[in-house]
Amino acid sequence: MWKKIGIAAIAFAVIVIVLNRTVGDTLVLHYMQKQVVKNLSGERFAEFPDGLNIVLCGAGSPIPDSTRAGPCVAVIAGPQIVVVDAGSGSVRNLPLSGIPVGKVAAVFLTHFHSDHIDDLGDLMMQRWGNAAHTTPLPVYGPPGVEQVVAGFNMAYGLDDSYRVAHHGPTIIPPGGAGGVAKTFATPKPGEGLVVYEQDGLKVTSFVVDHGPVAPAVGYRFDYKGRSAVLSGDTKKSANLEQFAKGADLLVHEAISPALVSVLTAGAKEAGVANIEQITIDILNYHTTPVEAAEIAEAAGVKHLLYYHLVPALPLQRLDSIFLRGVSDVYKGRVTVGKDRSWVALPANSDKVIVGRRRSP
């Protein structure tokens, strides 16, 4: 009997191998095509509930992190998609999150540090090519945004011409290349400046303190009774607290002095003096996790989502060190952001739904 079972098992294994070789590729390619259809048809985008949806397309910082791209936040308000900042490697997280790059309506820049604009050129190109746009991508920001946009337009000028020449102007309309700067005045402390209002989505800019970097701003998003505030890079800011009052969600940058001190000690031990000094300097123009939590508590925010995390947190154990003292000052819910972290704020309700967008 055992001999017969053994022969049967071998025969079954041979059949599996043969089927895998003859049918396996067909099944894999069929599944691949289904995923393409799902992404291009907007089926995954339809999963977002009506209301405000916040997705981190980049939760990291300039410090290399295998799990977090540079700072980038996608804001979805009904059918509208806008993006705040475009850090290195962040644009690829949009389609991975089910967010069609071709439908991005506008970009808002908080300031002009390189880690917040690294992927802007790629975002412009991907948005253009994915939807055959005939007009450039609007890029909003305080004074200086026109220089940034002009620089990317110049740098990508040759690439733009190649793509039109290769595919033709019907497929890649020349007028849709690059971006167009939408400059707004830097708001004064205590002053909110509405910089965008479209189909029920209102975007208000306010000044933050990232000195010596200036101008630097944060943004408040309001849509169908829900609100989210994004800090950009800043020290602890009373002005930000003012504009976060009553918000459903605060997306705030954070730097952990305890963990950064390890970087400082390591740089000193390695004898790399300039990195040692940089790790000391970065502490004076960012916000600690506890300070961000104090802002959230004082403003009565329902949920606090950390992003632009410094340093990288490659181990889960580091999250608890990063959050030390936060629960002492803030009684709301907290999320340590990762790429594709997702907070849904359904329209005209008080629900805050926290999850993570899956890859296809």
C-alpha cells in the first residue's frame, strides 16, 4: 500500500510541475493584467469613502529608511486628489496606494528644503503621462515656489521633448508638461490664508517656525464637515496650535532627541565631525513627539499621526522609545506613520478610521 501511495505522490508531483510550467505563466500573466485593469479603471480609488482621506505617500526624512520615503501626504476629498510635498521616492507610493497619479489636481509645498521637493519632477511627469494633461500641474507655495518650479521645468525640458517626439502630441500633449507656480503671500502669525477652494475642499495656509528656513507654512484642509491639519517642518508652534483647533486629524512632523543622540554618539565615535554637528543642529528647528502631542491635546485634536520621522525607525521596538512621554500629555489616539498609512474621515461624521493602503 505504501508503495502505491508513494507512486501516486510522485505522479501528483510530476503533474503539478507540468501544470506549473504550462499553465503557471498563463495564470500569472492573467492576474497581472487584472491588476493593471483594477488600477487603471479607478476600482481601487473607489475604495476611499466620501470625506477626507489622508494617505502618507512618504513618512520619512532625509535619513535613509528602507520602509519610509521622503515626506509626502496625499489628501483625497471626494473625487479630488491633492498632494503636499514630494520627498524622495514618494511618488511611487501613490499608485501602490490606489491613488491615480494622473488625477492629482494640485501640489502644495510647505517649504523648499530638498527633502520635500526631490520627487516633484517625477510627480509632474507621471501626472502628465498618465492622463494626457494639456495644462501643467499647479504647484502652490509661498514666495520662492516660482524658482523651484522653473528649475524643475528646465531640468526636465529635454525629457519632455523626448516623450512628445516618441509618442506624439496626441498621446503626450506638449502643453501638459511640467508645472506652473501658484505663489501666495506668506501669512502673518494669527492669519489664515485660503489658497485653494474647489468643489467643497478648502485649503488654508498658515505660517510655521522652521527658522532659519523661511518662508515655511502648514496647511489646514476642510471638506464636508471634516478637517485635517498638516504641520510641514516646524518647531513647536502656537500658531499651528491655533489652526489645529478642533481638527479631526493632526499630521505632525517629529524628531526624537533620545534617538538622535545615538546618531550623534555614533558619528563622534566614527570620527565624522560634520555629521556629528548636523545631528546636533537638527534638534533646534523641529518638534519632539511630546511637543506635537501637547499641541494635539491643547487643540482638541481627535487623532495624531506622526510623519517626517527622525531618525529612521527600522525596528518596532524603536517606536516605543519614540513615543515615550506622549501618553502623559495627549489622551487621543496616536499613529506612528509608515508609507501608505491611511486615515479616513467620512463626510459629516465624527468617525476616524485608521488603516494602511495595501499594495496591489
